[in-house]
Amino acid sequence: VIPIDLQQSPNQELIVQKDGFLCAALGTKVSITLNKKLGSGLIGGEGFILQKLQGDGMAFVHAGGTVIEKQLNNETLRIDTGCVVAFEPTLDFDIQSAGGLKSMVFGGEGMFLATLRGTGKVWLQSMPIRKLIQAIAPYGKNASKEASSILGNFLE
């Protein structure tokens, strides 16, 4: 859980990944914002629908793994789309292809990256929920049931 003081953000606003908001001080307004960039719209999913928090108190958002708060100073940051937790609205946010066909197939991060440009703070996570699910799924009590067929384990 990441506590963020909205008074410290420009215009007392913060953009958060969809479903990232947990709770906030009384008077905080939570709304949906759409990233109107063409790349995000075509890809959908992460990065297209975001939450906007507005207010002057503390807000709490969730993240997984290690969380890094990074200040960008007229810089560009390209990162896995699921690793962006929140960012200040002074940053330009877009989704772009990860590069050439080789890096998309063999890079291990998928086909698209989030690109943040400008000056402002961004909060990053090392373990997005989809990666957490992939990591623990083989150890769940239903792991073997997913691999079985109509014939049961006869073919294995």
C-alpha cells in the first residue's frame, strides 16, 4: 500500500492504474479518465482506462513487489505497461510497441511498453498482479486440474 499526499502533486491530482485506488481522505474525488492516445486505444487494457484522484489529503493505492518512486526531469521512461502504479498528470503517458519483432517475441516483456515523458513523479511496481498470478499459479491446489483432459490423466 502506497500513501500519497495529493497536496504535493501538481493541481492536487494523480493518475492511477485502473483498480489501483484503495481509499483516501474525505473530500477526495475519484473519477475515470481515458488515455486518448491512439496507441493506448488500439491496445486497450492496461493504460487505456485510468483513475484520476483529486483532492488535498492522503490517498492510498496498491502495488505489488518492490515499489519505486521516481522523479523524471524532462526525461523519457519506457517500462512494462503493468509496472506503472501511478503518475502525476504533468507527465505525458502513452503505450508504444516494444521495438522490433525479435524484441517483442524474445524480450519477455510482451509487445508493448508504457512511455512516460516530461517532468513529474511516477510510482513503479516490480510485480504487477498478472505476473504474481503467473508466478504462484503452478503451486495452487488446482494446478494439476487445469492440465487434465476429458480422459483424466490417462494420456500423461
